[in-house]
Amino acid sequence: MPEKFSIFEHVRWSDVDRAGIIYYGRFQRLFEIAETELFRAVGLTYSVLFERLEVWLPRVQIH
């Protein structure tokens, strides 16, 4: 896998305000999509991470 990883995701109408600025609460959904696709690209599932590898991914702070 290359060092750089990117995905394409549409920003939906419900993600933005009237000025077209993404509402801060929507970033978590976008981060989760990117994280899921990153793990998929390297062949990992959440069940492997959590159950077999005992790796948890808590969201502590989002600024």
C-alpha cells in the first residue's frame, strides 16, 4: 500500500449549512468512512482488530 491514502466521499446536503460549510459534527462520519476504507485496503476488519488483535479505537477528543 502506498504511503499516502485517500478516498473519495460526497459531501451531502445534510452535512453543510446554508453557507456551504461542513457542520463540525459531520467530520466524525467522514473520519469513520476514511478509517474503514483504510482498514479495508490493508485487509483488516473491525472484528480482527477488536477480537484477535485486541486493538480498540476510542474517540477521545475531536477539535
